[in-house]
Amino acid sequence: MLSQHSLLDWGQFDSQGSELVRRWYKKGWTESPDKLVDQIFAKLHDAIQENVDSTAKFSRKRLQRLNEQLTYPLGNDKRS
């Protein structure tokens, strides 16, 4: 099983995480693990990219709200 857990603090991860892959792989003794490694890498890459994109989107929205609060303090919105 491959799962993703949020980092709460340095070296401490959330016990609740999202499951990325749950699968039992049967490989022959002489089979190369290359394809399996590539599949796991692709899944990890996708999960990391989704997390980065989500964090960037959240950060942009938060930064925009903070900028509006600094530009128009106390709700004195001059755009109206």
C-alpha cells in the first residue's frame, strides 16, 4: 500500500492519510521490477504534483485576501 500523510511538524506526520495505491503484486523470481517501480513513481509524482498545485492555489487565494485587507483596511473598499 502506498499512502500520503500530511506533515504536521518536523518528523511528525498525520495518522490519517489518503490511500494512493493498494495492490498486491506477484512477480516471478526472474522478472524485472522496472515496470512496477515506474508505476509507483508515476503515482507518487501525480500525488506530489496535485499537492503542490493545491497548496499553490490556496496560497494565491490567501495572499490575494491579505493584499485586499492591506489595501482596503477596515472594509473601506474604494472600488465600490
